Amino acid sequence: MPVDLNRSLEFSRQLVEWVRGKGRILIFCHDNPDPDSLATAYALQHLFLVKTGQKATITFGGIIGRGENRTMVRLLEIDAVKVQDLDLGEYSVFCAVDTQPGTGNNSIPAECRPDVVIDHHPLRDDTGQVRLVDVREDYGAAATILFEYLRAHEVSINTKLATILFYAIKSETQDLGREWSKADREAYLSLVPLVNNHILYEITHPQAPRGYFSSFNKAIESARTYGEVLVFNLYDIEVPDMVSEMADFLLRVDDVAVVMGMGHYNGMGVLSLRTLREDLNAGDLIQQVVQGIGTAGGHGMIAGGQVRPFPETRAKQHELENTLTGRLLEALGIKKSKGLSLLTR
């Protein structure tokens, strides 16, 4: 039975009519945007252009660092600019996609309240002040929401748009293996025939610099296990996304069900949490871990956080790692121990 598009049609109609004629539009992704954030922004930009004739600018803070994401942006010609390079006074409408005010993972200035929020993470208190909100916590990808808007309005989806939407859903749900909904599955299967398979292959098999592989070495050498919990520390990193990539990688270790990783990037601590346990909520768990220290958010099996400022010295970073590890183990009811090296035989 097809997914009911009434909700998507009603909200997107309201959105399009409210935006119409209001001038320039700015779409905020979250910092260091992943495929889901970029795809959602790209599709929303396309919707505005087709339905109102208005051009929207996609912006983000941080960097697009992961090889797959850089290749995606290049091959699909996604025009996204850094927020510090813009004059926000030139824009009349502000949208936030795959993120919300108060999460700490975006560069939306405090004086700039979004008019629109479209997301699939748990609803935040600050989002209650936003004019137009479509938050669907049961969806595995925000890109699925935009796919429904386009379908509801019978907007043609070209090959590039189809490829980025498909890749976003593919990566966010791990090929419908993690936190997917019926809507994600329908979007995924509907987009398959429209995808440029050559570009998709290039995105999923990018070449990587040698430093990329050293991160695997650092993650494995620093990893410690505490029963079913694994913690690692990359210390200084050149790409913020590396923490989440290593967390996904180390979640494959046998008998491990929870992974927490961290790294230091440009004065900020980057945290990532992954779990295989369905009785846990990674977003709630990481917020307990960083309470009073940083900000965090996420949902069922995936979460991330930030600590600003982050200690500069290796000794202080290790001390913070011990604090966060202790909090994580306490939240899970696991007795603190020295921990076992992943390389221990």
C-alpha cells in the first residue's frame, strides 16, 4: 500500500505559498554536512525554484571532509557555500534542514531565527518558536520527507537529484538496514531506476589520502572495551566526519553493542555514538554523557555531540575521555574498569 502523501502535500503547499514572493531564501545544513543534510537542502532548493521561481542558497558551517561527500558535491554539482562568506542581511527567509535550533551542530547565528525547520531528529524545545515545522522522528532520512514533497507536487526528479536523494537514504539507513521506515523504503525503491549508477559508484568508491588510513590505525590502537562498550579517541583530526566513520567501523567488533568515539578539530571536541541495542536511544544517552560539558543530539542508534572549547593538550584530552567514558558506563549500569585494548589477544 503506497505511503499517504497528504501530510507532505499539506505542509509543502503551506510552505511554498508562505515563501512565495518573500525574496532570497537561505537553507542551512548542519555543520560538516552529510549526504542526508545536503540532499534535503538540494531538493528543497529545487522545489522552491520550480514552484515559486525563487533561487535559494545552501549554506553550512565547518567543512565537507569525508571523501564520499566531497565526490558527491563535485559530481552532482551541488553549490553550497560557507555561512561565514555570506551577508545574512541579504536574505528574507531562513530554513534549517536535518538540524534544529539549539542542537549545537549548526552555524545558525543566535540572532537568526529560522522560519522553516524540516528534520527527522527528535523535536527540540527551541523549534517550538519556528513558524513552519515538519519534524518526523519515525523517518530514517530527512531526504525522504523532501522526496514526498516533490512527489506530492508532481515535480519531475532529474537524474542528479534522484542520485543524491537515493544516496542520502542509502547512507543514512545503511541500505535500509538501520532505522528505516516504510516511507524510506518506498522512496529508496522509487529512486533506484532514476539513479546514475556510474556517479553512484564514484561516490561510494572515492580515492583517499594516506592520512585517511592512519585514522583506522589510531582508532584501533586507542580503542578500549568495557564489556559490550568500546571507546576510542582519535585526538587531533583533520576531518570531523572521521569520528563517526570510525565509530561505524568499530561497531563491527564482535560482542560490542555500543561505541563512543571522540576527536579534536579546530578547538572543538567531536563526539560520535553508535549502538546496536534497540532498547537504547543514542540521542538521549549522549546527552546524558555530555550534560554540562557540551551539546549533543541524535536518535535511536546514531548520535553526535560537540564540546566547546576542547582541551588543547593530549593529557587534558585524555582526562576528558576518562570523564566521558565514566559517564557512559554509569548511564549503562556498567562498573568502571581499566578497559581492555582491542589488540589484546
